[in-house]
Amino acid sequence: MRAFVYNGQPSRVVFGRGALEKLGAEIERLGAKRALVLSTPEQRASAEDVSRRLGARSAGVYAKAVMHVPIETAEAARAVAKELNADCCVAVGGGSTIGLGKAIALTSELPILAIPTTFAGSEMTPIYGITAQGQKKTGRDARVLPRTVIYDPQLTMTLPAKIAGPSGMNAIAHCVEALYAEDANPITSLMAEEGIRALARSLPKVVSDPAGGLYDLARNIGAPLSLDAIGMKAEALDDAAQLATQNPYYNPRPIEYAAIRQLLQNAWEGRRPG
């Protein structure tokens, strides 16, 4: 039997569709009265929505979080939190925003309520990182661990595929790292394995690639994957593109010869859409 030590992180998780509706009650549970809402510039609309939900408990919105938490951004956010007499930070977004909340908590000890909208996972660790003079330095401090995390699946519905895909792969990398970490143990390994399984199963559904999905389905059932395979000659592609252009029917994209010709070429060669 393997001996191990496991330290559970003392954070509260509120999960479920529509969980954001419980924001006010969770802020009250923290005993906070003036919450500073954090986000990146791109997610300011979400931060403003959270601020409206908080009503009188909102101290304002600071929508200047950026990747890797530059020390200048951290210091500016700390100053704003102090100026507004904030007694709590609400971080709406991914690792950049939650990282900024951690930078504030590191020097002020303000509790963090995290509302993740990506799969970064920063909300579940006491690890922080701040970049100064071109170098990012990380550390571990219990003060930066969010006290409460609200997971509302609806908040990920509008996450663009170009962000969801890499974010999910990054989450898988974190899970793999947990399996070989120096302090790995059966409990964290169980969570890491489940995380990998869930992400591997779900990411293909999250990322919008219906054309590629249909191609894979055809391949898996043994259907022909190219026009060449069903007998179309390469020399007929020009005529086919010309006919399609001359006799167009309703299509969401403009009917243009060059695009149709390339589409037919890809189909003749059996290339996977993407």
C-alpha cells in the first residue's frame, strides 16, 4: 500500500446551469460589501453584467487584465481596489483575470470569488504568477486561493472555438502534469484521470467543426472519401466548377468559380475539411 499526503484546498464550489444567479448570496456569504469586478478588456461586457447583478455590493469594474499579469497591471489594480475601498474581488474570465485577482489578494488579502469562463483551472490552485522585467515568477500562497468558485456552464457557450480548443488542451496538460508531479497521490491522480477523460470526450463537441465531423463519420463507416474514389476524373473538375457557377442555387456563401474549383479539388483528393 502506497503512503501519501493529501491536502484538500479549502474552497467552496458552486456548480450548475444558472449558478451565476447565486452570485449575490455567495458574496453575502463572504461577508463582502464592496466587490471589485475584474476582467480582460474583451470580457468587459460580462464584467458589467456581473456588476449589475451585484447592485449596491459592486465597487466597480476593472477590465484591464492581460496575460501573465505584468507587475504594472497588478500594481494599478491594487491601487484601484484600495481607492474604491473594495473588500472582495470577483474575477470573471480565464487565467489572466483570475491571476490578476490573485495579485491583488497577495498584498491585500482580499478574498476572491472566481467565475471561470475558460478551462484554465487557476481558480482551484494557490499558485500565482507575476511578470516583471520580462520574466514571470510564480509562487504559492494560501491567500490567493479563491474562496468561492462559481461554475456556470452557460458562461462557456459563447467561448469561440479558437479559444475553447487551446484552453481545453492546456487543461489536459495540467492534468497530465498532476500525474507525475512530485507530490502526486492517488486522490489527485484520480481527479486528473477523470479530467483527461472528460476533456477528451467533450472537447470535440465544444469546438465547432461539423464538416470535419461528417468526414470522420464517413471514414469510420467505410464510405468513399473522395470524388476520385467514386469515379470522377480530374479533367472534369473545371467543367463541374463552371456548371456550378452558371447554375447557382441559394447558398450562405457567394458562388464564386475559384472557391468552387478549390472545393471540388479538395473533394476529389479526399481532404478532410478544416
